[in-house]
Amino acid sequence: MENDKVRKLARIIIQVRLKSVRDEDRAYLNDWLDESEKNRAMYRRIVRGESIARRLHEEDEIRKSLDYVEVERGIIHLLERDRRRKRLRVGYWSGAVAACLIGVIFYVVSGERERVGGLEDKPREQIFVASPPIEKHHAVLILADGSRVDLIKQQPKNIRQENVLILGEEGQLIYRAQEKGEQIHEVINKVITGKEGYFLVLSDSTRVWLNGDSELEFPVSFVKQERGVTLRGEAYFEVAKDTEHPFFVKTKGLNTRVLGTSFNVKAYDNEPETSTTLLSGSVEVSLPGEEGDSLASTTLSPGMQARVRENSDEISVRKVVAEDVLAWRQGKFIFTDEDMLVVLHTLARWYGVNFIQEGKYRDYTFSGVVSRDEQLSSVLEMLTLAGGPRFEIKGNNIYIQEK
């Protein structure tokens, strides 16, 4: 590649991140990306790197703290790799390039096949691919009698239910068991989260972190042989060990049974897959069914994830980086070979927007990292530059347009 072209591309890539790129420069970069998969792969190499995921600075701080020339040299070094035929060494510049370029990193694999089922059956001109929750609210506690407590505006100080005292603090709710009673029937409460997540301590001392747009039904006090809860959405559990009373999480697609361990369950109604990811201990996952049914089941070891697709009777298991699955607790999304629909549903929930498909729908797989405090326009821009479709923002509607 000619020296002038290398320097120009390096400058444009930096300016894209700093939001100072001109339209003609952006078009120049897009033309280069469209030339070949080799160019797109090189671009992905530039914008990837785990140091990006740990970026703490905002854009204004990035401008002040980084040496523009040093960053540019790093990018040029990568762009010239084919001519030099040398193994690239990662040094100081890689962290600087990563921090300057993006708080969003993605690489994209697109398939030529069109999606089947669901979307395929709808009119192709305007397909609602992903939308935020219809009901916008703060985190809410719904008591067994149907009364609602806004957990942001009305943090409960001392609510007594059965033999449990409910204590509320900022961002968390603690169920503290009191004296043993003669309770026979379980009284069920429910916590529904809004955009933000919420933290609970159940009466058996199990700790639960709920993600945004999630719902957990649970007994005020566990009195049955199994400690059972029902989840819609996503939650991370640290279960208090009790060998005589296994802990049971029921979702739309998978049931998870444990004695005492830590694991993540994801089961959003509008996503095609349900998953359980184990961090420590051991869990058994099975397909939901009527009592006595002999359905598919498997036991997970730490670092393994079980997944099941809608209307499927098979459980697939794969090895994952469990900490990446839990990145949402630190305000990040980390996707690994994730279906485009899952990514867009995640963005729709967080940013409160609709994603609408216009015309032909292609199949994409995304991998990458994005911080929740990143502007939506930056996220969409990097998805496009990494090989995905184009996006047009019109108010709360985001239109997906194939290149």
C-alpha cells in the first residue's frame, strides 16, 4: 500500500472516533473497506483489543491525554504489515490506539442466507426487529396482594411479610428471615426492573443481581422442598448452599437446578435463545415440561454455557469466558459470535429505541465490546464500519439498511 494512502487511512480512522471526520473522508474509508475482505480484516485488527474494553476516559479526556502522533504511528504500523512481512509486536501504541479509537469494538460476520421463520413471514418493507420495553418504569416491587412499591422513589424501610422483614436501600432490597413460623403456603413477591438493574438478597441469603428489563418472582420465605424462583430477563445468582433444599430457576426455555453455586441466566421473551452460564460449582439444566416428563438435560462445569433455541428440544453446550457473560454488571456488553437480533435487542432495551428493517434482511454475527455510556450513534457507526449494515436514526426509530 502506498505511503500516502496508509497515512490518509490512519488519519481518517482516528477522526472517525473523535467525530471530526469529513463526509468525503468517511466515503474514502468505506470504499477501502468495500475493496476486499482482507481490508475489512485489517480494520478489525486495528479496532480490536481488550484494552479498549477497559477504557475509562470520556472523549474529551481522550483528546487531551493521548499523543495523536503516537497513535497514528501505531495504525500505520498495522496497515503496512503486508508490505513489511514482519510479525507485528504489540507495545505501548496498541493501548493508545485502542483507547483513542473506540469504546465500542466490533467485528462482523455476515451470511448470504436470509433469515427463516419469524421475520420472514412479515412484510419485508418494514420489519420491527427490536424494540424497547412497552412499559417504562423504575424498578418496582409487587407484593403478594398486588400493591406496588416504586423502589427508586419509595425505598421500603421496614415491610413485614409473613416471618420476613423487607429492608430497602439505594439500588437493593434485602429479605431478612425472622423467627420460624408455621407458614405452609409460599407467598410470592415480584421485582420488575426498568432500564437499570437491581440487587436482591432473598430470605435464604441467596444474592441476585437483576439486569435491566427483567422480572423475578420469588417466595417471601422458602417453605417447600425446593427453593424455586421464576425469571424473565437476565440475572446473576450466588446461591446460598443448602443440600436439603436445592435452588431452582425456572425460565421460558431452560430450568436450572443447583445446591449452592454462582451462575448467570438469560431468558428474555423477545430473544430466540435462553442460556445458563456457570461460574462456580455445578448446575443441572433441563428443558421445561410437565412433571414426570423425561426431557433433555445436562450438567455444567464452570466456564460452560448451556443454550436452547425457541421451539427446540435440544440443549447445546459450549465453553465461554464466564466473566464476559457477566460484563453487564460493570456497565458493558460483550458479545461473542452473537446473532444480530440479540445485539439489537440489547441496544433497544438500553437506549430505548426501535430497530426497523427495510428491504432484504441478511444474517449477521457480531463479536465485540461496547460500554453502556457510549453514544448510540457511535455504536451504530462502528457496527457499519466493521462490516455490518448501515443505520439511519430518525428520532426513536433506527432503520437498518443493507449496503
